[in-house]
Amino acid sequence: MGQAFKKVSIYLLILLLALSSFGTMASAKNDATVANVFLEFDGNSKETISVIVELEEESIVEAKHKGKKQTKQKLKAERQKVISKINQVTSSTEVNEEYDYVFSGFSVEIAQNELNNLVAVPGVKAVYPNATYEVQTVDKGAILDPETYSPAMMDSAPFIGSDEAWAAGYTGKGVTVAIIDTGVDYTHPDLVHAFGDYKGWDFVDNNADPQETPAGDPRGASTNHGTHVAGTVAANGAIKGVAPDATLLAYRVLGPGGRGTTEHVIGGIERAVQDGADIMNLSLGASVNDPDYATSIALDWAMAEGVVAVTSNGNSGPNNWTVGSPGTSREAISVGATQLPYDLYSASIFTSEGVDYPSAKVMGFPNVDELLALDGQEFEFVDVGLGAAADFAGKDVEGKIALISRGEFAFVDKATNARNAGAVGAILYNNVAGEQPDIPGMAVPTIKTTLADGQKLLAELEAGNNTVTFNIAFDKAVGETMATFSSRGPVMNTWMIKPDVSAPGVAIVSTIPTHNPANPHGYASLQGTSMSAPHVAGAAALVLQAHPDWSVEFVKAALMNTAENLYDADGNLYPHNSQGAGSIRVLDAINTKTLVTPGSHSFGVFSKEKGKEVRNQKFTIHNLSNERKRYSIEFTGHEGIRVKTSKNLQVQPGRTQNLNMNVQVDSKLPPGYYEGTFILSDGKQTVEVPTILFVQEPDYPMLGGLSLALEGGNLVGTVNVPGGADVFNLRIRNADTGELLTEPAKATNIPVGVHSFSWNMTINGEELTPGRYQINAFAKKGINEFELEGGVLTIQ
């Protein structure tokens, strides 16, 4: 290729499962004899694709809850019948996993050009992608020196009231929690108590030893994620998890590098239910906002079978609509991440007159003393590129500030490398537009800036201005807040509020394997919704110990009804789709005397263009006390939305009563997203039930999950079109000026789903000249237009 001699690099914002080419199928049913298809594929390609097939024949659990009889033998016979027919109409297929308990179907590898034959086979209900799932952490995290950590470092469990529950006698004893993850180091001294002879199952290597991926596995990097999750649930040693006496089972569904696929995740869900788990934790996710993925369906039926399913909401926040599967499940408890209370410090930097750095903020620091030691001081600063250990070679940063670019590896590793090289601090600038997340616990005090301000610092060095002065000061104390990375709802198509609840997920200390034979067991501080979900799983274990006869609906409602409202650093209440019902409080959930189900509600889309649109809905109030209760009911929301319901409601002790309501929306209300809250009080306890609705077409992003990669001489990518589009264009802009240069990929009447595209990296037939090219995706639907910013392609 003519481009081969040029240096080409691309900064990617989001990774998504790679599917095939434009224009075949996506979540559409063509006729009565063809299955629903929830993926994009190339009907002309002989390339093999792995998919999940759902059968019309109901799973054992689904049939049971519909009052029907179903057996493994009958299901197996039906599966074999369908598989046999598929083999007749295709030339080569390979079935891998088979499911019958909470999901009816199998995973299969098939050539894309034969997938149309598969979907037409009688008995096939739907076909889903064998999606890639990854651990839900924001950063690799900091491994802690055993001499510096203490049990008090795991302060997130006491913060949600776990210690109060322990004092009341609830420690999770007798409750079994399944960790569906990367495996668990069940030999860790803080976890060994939680495992019996049967440890669980390894779906990656298909054996009964669900250990973490060790160092040196030729298939990919070692893992520690599942062990960290397990420790948050049930550690009982140097640190203490939320439910320290709970029993654990481990299911390794994510292999080397912390990656896995739908086929193993469903397998883990099925086996956990059959092995008798009371609760399951899935701190994993794919980035597609869709409630109808196979994993979500399996979780919904697991909940129906009485297993409390807890999932992470995702780490793609803070914008709305960023929740990913399986956090999109209709029934499972989806969990957002919070940051524990902290002191906020302001920061500014100065290099020379006339140069301002308005984006400078504190990113993270090891302790307050080290941060404040920078205040008012002047230091030399040194450009160390990406901040890899090799980038410091031959550079004197002793007692200086390391100037580092974001990219390629974890923030904490960059700070650790700076500390190891002798730096007293770091300035870490972004490599794309926008602000970087806060990362508590950095190895050196670290100030973050935008890409633009980072480029100013580089220009200052070029001009010979190599000193920087810091102004750092205490700003204010901040309460528990939502982590900026935590994904937000609502869920596409169901319009449900997600997350359901929130829990601590920033700088969480828990157990890990070190993969060092000389000192194999350690502790690390990690963050992500992966870390928040096991707080809720552990809390559910305490609730179930206290109330072993409670349904999954009651456990979920108890955690939601008693959650604490969260406010941002400026004192503003977070929207429902940021915090859900709020941050969990364990003992309050255990002691509640009133439950309201469901714990939140979406009234959906009101699309009437004239007059008033009215809908009837209901909540159910459960009086768990031995006293008659009289509840007052209040609705707070937009004045253009009227809710009529009983002003007071009387419920007898131990009884249940429906609260019927009439919701009326005036079509004159401006299109948009509206929140409301039902407030029920018996004079002693108040329960808040979050609600949302939409007027006209919801404001979901018309495009999402833009993934880009270099393949040969082409730039290829995929993009999710969650609501379909009339027009799609790939747009190439000058990254510095924003000028539109070309639109190399175009399509019309795009259905819902994930679509792919390719660009030969030429403009008007000419190869790209050196420069920076912004890769964007554009869609139009009706009068609405949306342009999604992707990566920057650099030609040197």
C-alpha cells in the first residue's frame, strides 16, 4: 500500500464487539417464519461468526413460571431437532454450549452467508451476538504494600452500614453468593473460609477449578478481578467484606485479560442457579444499551427462580443512555458507583505570563500532605511522553514534575512510574477532547488538564519555559457523590431507570492474587461499577439472612426504598438515571417495615400531539409491621404532569394493597425527559419511589459505541444505531479546524443495530497527507441530527 511508509496512529475512545458489514439484519423480524435477529452480519461473507440461538421451546424456568411442564429430556430433544435441521441447511456449523435452565438455546459457530438459513429454521426464536464482555473497572488500580494497608482501609463496607448489621447479628451466614467473573483465588487467606469442597466451575477451561488466570498464560494477561469482587462480598481476615460469613461459589466466565463472551456468561448464570446460589454478582458488561440481549434474558429468569441477580451498570458515564448489558436487565439489580466523602482541593498552575491553564484540577494524590507540599512551590517539569517506565530512561525527574500524556495504559501506572523515577508530582493531560476522571490514591500528587492545556505546556517547554508553579488550596468537604465514570440510564426501548441503586465504587480496597509465588496473596485499590456491585450483593446476603423468606422482589425493593439521596459537590440532587434510588444503607433495608414495589417506575413515552394523554399505573404497598399503617402520598414533579391518586391509604398489618394512579400529560408540554418522585410516609418512615417519562421521541443518542481500528490499509469500525436512522454518514474532519473533508461511507434507511463501515483512507482518490483527522459518525432521523465524535487519526 502507498501508505505503508507513513507513521499512522489512532486514539480510540470506546471498544465494542466487532461485528460485520453494513446492511443485512439488526433486531428485525422479516416475516412470520424468520427468527428475530439482534446482530449485523454480511450475507455474502464466508467468514465464521459465533452467535447465540434462542429456541421457541421454553426453558425449564420459563415454562415453570408460565404454569407449564418442561423437562431436560424434552428440551434436549427439541434442541437436537433444531440443530439437525440447521446442519441440513448449512454446510458447516459447530455447536459449543447448550442451555436449558434459565435460557433455552445454544451457541454456534456458523458462516455469515449461511446465517439466513439458520434464522429460517422452525423452532428458532431469536439470534443474538456472542458478545464480548469485559470486567467493569476504570483503572488497573494500585497494589498495596502489605505494610501500609490496614483493615480500616476498607471503609466502604462500614459506610453503607455493614458494621451496624454485623452488630445486630447479620453477617451473611447461611447465604450463598455466586461470583460470575474472572475466577476467584479461593486460597487467599481472607477468602478460604468462604469456600467448601465444591468451588464452582471454570467455563473457560471447562473444569472444576475456577482459579484466576495465572501469569504467563499464552492466551493473555493474568487476572485478579474476580478475587477483588469476592473480597468485597465476603472477605474475613486482614480486611472484612460486607457479608464476611457468606458462602462463595466462583464461576470463571472471563478468561485471560478479563475478557469473555455471552456463551460462557449464560453458562455461569445457569450453573449458579442450579448449584443453589441465593445471590449472583456479575461485575462485567458489554457497551450496548439493549434490554433484550441473551444475558439479560437469562438474568430475568434467574430472578424469577428466586436468585437475586446483581450487575454493574457500566463505566461509560457521565452521559445519559450509557448503561450497558447486562445492566439493562428488566429484573436484575443494576448498580452505579459512588465516591465516599472527601475533601475537595482546587488547583491552578503557572508557567509564564500570558499563558493560562483553565482546565487544571486535582486528579488524585497519595495523601493530603504530599498534595499541599506542592502549594506555592516552583518546580522544573519534564516531558516524559506516555509515562511508561522506559519513557523516564535518561531523563532527570528527581524532585521535579513529570508531564505525562494520557493513553495506552493505566493512570495509576503512570503515577507509579513517576514516583519510582523520583518525581514529586505529575501533570497528566488528556489525549482527546474533554475532561479526565478523578483517580483517588495516585502514587504522586497529580494535576489533570485537557488536551489543549497539555499542548500549551509542551509549547512552553519548546520555548524554554520549563518551570511550573502550583497554587493548591482546600476548597470544601464533599459528601458521597456519583463517580463521573458510572454509566447512566435510561434503558433503550423499556425506558427504565438504571441504575436501580448505587454503592461505593471508587478506590475500593479488596483481595487479589499477586501472581508472585514468593508472596501470592495481596490487596489492591480498584474502582469501577465492578466494585460497587459486590457491595450490593453482600448487602443482599445480609438482608436474606435477616429475612430468609423474602422474595427477590422484596430484597430489591428493600435496598431501593431505604437508599439515601445523593447530591453533587454543589449540592444539586443527582437525576434518577444517575443514582437510581440512591446509595444503599444495609441496616435500614433489613429493618424496614414498609416495602413499595416496584422500587422505581418509567411511564414510557407520551407521544400524543394534541390534547391530554392519560395512563393508569399502580404500585403495591406492603405493610410488614404488626400495626395498621396509614400512609400519606405525595407526588413531586413537573407542573405539566398531573398524577391523581389516593391522598391517604390505610393498610392492615402484614397485608398488601395496590396504589392506583392516573398519570396525565398535556401534549403542550415541551418534548423531553421528565422526572418525578412518589413520596409515601407513615409518619415514621418515608419511602421515595423515582419515576420518569418522556414527551415525544426520547433524546437518546442516535449513535453510540463507535469503535475504530486500522486493518491493512483501511480504517474500519462499528457503530451502534439504537433507534435506526434515515441517513448515516462517516465524516472525516480536520481535527484542528473542524473542517469537513469527506464523507466516505454513506447509507440510508438504517435499521436498529450495530453496523460496520470501512474507509480506504483517501480523500478524492488521493492518499492522506500528514496531519490529524477527526473520525466522526453522523446520523439523521426525521428532523433530528446527531454527530458522534470518535478518535483522531494521525498521519506523520
